[in-house]
Amino acid sequence: MTTFLHVIVTLRGEKERPRLLFADLDEAGLKRKFIKPYRRGERIVIGNDLISLSETAAVRIIEKVSRKKLPWPGFRNTAMRRSTGSMPKPGTRALF
């Protein structure tokens, strides 16, 4: 089994527009790309947007477990990049 983590945030003033910041991260990638910058209140670049993590109103980290063998390492990251902005599919589980 393979576990993938997705990070969705809602920024203050954008209550109706949740944003998919990261998809298909492992635990180390989650810590490096989101948790550490979030705790520091840093800004991150997603697509063409500069996101200030200190302006976050809500955060969802969703875990997706896959039992399928992937065609090559990093396959899910490549596929998700092609569909930028899509939300995780039903059947995922929110961690908090």
C-alpha cells in the first residue's frame, strides 16, 4: 500500500474558495513543503499565486491510501500536476 497526502487550505476572505496547495506528498514532503513553512508563517508560490500561510483560515490534510502498484515512482505527482486545482476524489480521509 502507498499513502498520499493532500493539503487544502482556505485563506481569510476566500471562504468559498478552498485551494489545493499540495497533492500526493509523503510524510517527509508534507513536513518540508507545508508544516515547517506554515509554522513560520512563510509565503509559498503555488502556480502563479503567492500564498501567505499566515493568512490561512482553514487547513485540511487528506490521506489517500492506494493499493495499486504505480507505473513508476512519482507517477501520482505527475498526474496531479496535469490536473492543477482539482480536489481529491471521494473516498479520501481527512486527518484533521
